[in-house]
Amino acid sequence: MCDGGVLQAGVGPALTGFGAAPLRGYPGDASYWDVTAREWPHASRRVNSRRTRRVGAPRRVQFFKIRHLADLIAERFTASDWTEPRIVESVVHLLGKRYRWIRPLVGRILKRFGADRRPRTRAVAQAILDDPGFDRAFDRYRETIRPRFEPATPPVMRPAIGFPAAFQVPAIVVPSALADRLGLTENELEWFADLRASTSLSSQSKIHHYRYRWMSKRFDSARLIEAPKYRLKRIQRFILEEILNRVHPHDAAHAYRSGRSIRTFVEPHVGAEALLKMDLRNFFPSIRYAAIFAIFSSIGYPERIARSLAGLCSNVVPKDVWNDPSNPMRHSSVGESAFRIYTQSHLPQGAPTSPALANLRAYRLDLRLSALAKSAGVQYTRYADDLAFSGNGSFKRSARGFSAHVAAIAIEEGFSVNHHKTRLMLKSERIRIAGVVVNEKLNVPRDDFDRLKATLYNCVRRGPEAERRGFAGDFRSSLQGRIAHVASIHPDRGEKLKSIFDQIPW
């Protein structure tokens, strides 16, 4: 478990080779402390002026001061351990005096948010402002309260209660430490996190952090591949390897995990009398920035670090990319809803961190669907956006109502089901899921196997160039990948295809 009491800014590997010339960043979302330290002295001078002492401070000056005092106290809440003694001591240190109203206020705020939540600083500040006791205390002591304008103690790592099992992640609690771990300056960190989506407002592709490519799909739809550029891709790989890979998703998830594959996804359904296959619509882009922030916050990172990490792993598509003539969805029936998805901060399909984050985002979905399946005596597995449920004859009769429950749970968890792809397959027909037949045993569809074998034989007789037929990628690697897939499902057939492949004159 990460040590929340020690600031480990320089521990672990750091990225190098990001270039010596720093990018010119923009002023990111300033903290409450930064705003207060800049504006409080002006309010204090007005309160202590001769006119103010004679006729009383104007109401707007009082509100200005109470607002920022609430912000300062809220920062101490979110930076400390989520326990009453630690928060009380932090607030006492801030105010320089042990006021009698501090401990009751801390107790009321903790009771309001509960012990298993990580509230944001803004929410805590609003709760303090809404507290009648704080308002009365401010009216009584506003002339004597003088906060200390010095940096607060560094925040601590505080994982959420009930999040997936314990994990070892680097303890990073201040932005400068995160920038050091990534081999960046703080300005570069702000630039790549792009919390204000400033790069999406420009039509110059040179300053965009992603490259875009549209791929057509069925049902008048398309998929946008958002591939990060070199520097951002290296940053995301660091986040994946050092943080996300150490947090385990639900056991029902089989995609994008070490030791899991399509084979482990379909094995629990072999020999089932009925199999229900469902698909989640826009699985990656439907995951919003807020959900990504919540994941990093639940892992234990303080608010400012979680915001930066979420910004590094999310993207807003520029409008000129959407208006590109190669976009097949511009004038389609689903174009308007897709436009709203892509032009808001979302999880980009094509980033190294997106698969792991999608699995973690779907943790509660997997948890609830597993419980639903268990109550119905059904097997459940998920491979990315593919949901599979299998059972006996009784499940065949109740599958329609069961699918409605699944769709309702998906909506409650922030996803939606693509009903065009919902299928109920019975044992009397060929049950095929994720390209694998699971009626009696795992097998590759006969037509797919025959087509691949014919391609290999033609490569042997006429040479691989004759069979390439305009294939733009690495044709040899493509064939090897298809053979490896067959071998993982049916080893004997894989060996036959491998022997033919070895005869091809490359």
C-alpha cells in the first residue's frame, strides 16, 4: 500500500528524452490558495480603512472574505487525512488559534460527506459556507481571524474505501513531483494535461496532441481513432505501467489484461444451452473526464494530481476534425449524438492508457452484472464492450427480461447498450462469440479457417505479392497474427497453418 505520510517525489523511474526546450504553458486552474494569497490583502485593507471602522464593512467585502476563508479551510480538509484530529490540527495551524468552533465544524462536515468519500475542495468549501455555525463564528471573530499565508502541508495519498484490492502506486502529492516523474517542467505538464481544452480551439494540427483517423462501421456509424503524438504517448505509457497496471479490474473483465485473452473470455460459455450477447455503445468515448478523474482520485491521489492525470489521459476533438470530409458521420442519423460525445472531454480510443481506464471505469458495472448473473444462475464475462451471458434452458426462456435488466444497469452506470447487436443464440444453432464457436468445444469458424488456409496456399504457389491485393500494412505480420489466433483457440489447426506458412517464399 502506498505510504500516504511520506512525500516520495523522487522515487521510481522517470521519463527522459522529452526535449530540452520547454513548451510555453498557459496558466492552469489556480488553486484556492493562489487566489486567496493574491486577493486577501486588498480585502483586509478595505476592512481596516477609516470609513469601514466608522460605518461598518460593506456586505460584499464580508462575503468576499468569508468565501476565501471557506476556501482556505476546505483546502486543509482535502489535504489532510480524512480524520477529525488531523483536520482540526491543520485548521488550527492555518488560523493560528484554537477557536472553539473549529472542532464542531469539522465534525459536521465529516458527518455530511461520510468516511468513504473523497470530496472535491469546491464541494467542501460550499458545505462550509452553508454551515450556520461557521457563519455565526465568522460574524463573531471576523476581526481577529488572520490566516497564515504559508503553504499548507503536502496532501496525503488516501485511497477510497471499497475500491479494488490494495495496490502499490507511486505516492505523488504535488504537481512538481508529478512533473519530475514524467521528465517535464510544470508548464509542460499543464500544456499536455490541457485542462482548459485550449488546443481543441485551434485549427493548427501542429499544436494538437493527437492524430485522428475515421473508420466506418455498420449501422451508419464510424469510429474515430485518436492516436497520441510521440511525447504524450510516452507520458501515457508511464502512467499505464507505473499506476494503472497496478490496479486490478473486476475478475469478469478479460480484455487488455495480462494472462487474459479471447480464449479466457469464451471458455466459461462452452457447451451452454443459450448465450446472450450484448454490446456497449461508444464504449471508450462515452467515458467522460469526470469519471477518469474519479478513478485517479479513488486510487488515492490528491485533487490537483488527479486532475492532471485525468487531463493527460483524456481529449477533446477539435471541431475541424469533425467537419473533415472523411468523417462518415457528419450527416448520419447518429451524427448529432456522436458530435456531443467527441467534442467534450472523453477517453480517446487509441491512447495506451484508455483500455486500462475503461476496465476500471466498468468495475461497478461488472460488479453489478456479476451479481445479477449469479442470482439467475448465469455465467458472465466481458471483453471490452462485449458482454456475454450463458445459462441453461430456464435462461433461454427468461433471456428477454434479463437483457432489459442488463440495459437498465448499464444506463445507471453511465453506459448504454447497442440493441442492434443484442443476440440470443441457442445450442441448436452455431453459437459464435468474439469470432470463436463455443457449441461443444472451442473452435474457429470453418469458413474463416478455410479462407486463411486458401490464402496461405496461394502465397506458396504464386508468391505473397499476388495475395497482398493492396494490403497497406505488414502482410507477413498480419498472416502470423491470424495464425497465432487460430493456434490459441485450436492448437492442431494452428500447427497445420504454421507448416504452410513456413513454405511461403518471402
